[in-house]
Amino acid sequence: QVQLVESGGGLGQAGGSLRLSCAASGSIFSMGVMDWYRQAPGKQRELVASALSAGTTNYADSVKGRFTISRDNAKNTIYLQMNSLKPEDTAVYYCHAVILRTRTSPPYDYWGQGTQVTVSS
């Protein structure tokens, strides 16, 4: 089975930085898009940033210029560098990946358990 494990969350101060990581393990032939989502209290889950296998990245307007997504395909890992943190960034952050487990199997979505990020003023 494939497992995504997030790490790096915790308590941050407004204006500070945190770096999240998400490592995929298990049977992996190739990885497609990898994303970071977040769900703040009382709000729906939203897409924060995406990193395509070719290197293209996309960001939510709310984090543009502050967050950077990157991936290390050799390690099956993605990162989210969060700078200039704001209290509104407080949320549970979830890693998501589209993974091809074998050469012939169809791509499938996998999710991490989530990591809490809390930003205080």
C-alpha cells in the first residue's frame, strides 16, 4: 500500500516560517501531481499549492508570494515552505498525491493524515 506522511507542522508566529514535508512510501511506479490542501476551522478544504511532475506549480491566491511548493521525485517527497505566516494560515494541512503504483495500473489518489499548523499573532 501507499502511504503519505506529513511532518513539520506545529505552532508558528505571525511573520514566521514553517516547512512542511510529505513523504510517500510503498509501491510507487511514478508520481503525478502532488498537492497541499488545508482546512481551517469552520471552512472547507482548499487547495493551497500543486506541483506537477513536470515542475509546474500553482498556488492559491491567498498564499502566492509567501508559500513555495517543491518536490524531490527521487525521494517521493514534496515540501511546502511557508513564509510570512498569518493567523489565517491556521489549518490542518493535507498532502495529496496522484500515484501510479505499477506501470499498467491507473493513477490513484492518496491522502496524508494531515498536520496541524497554528499561527498566533
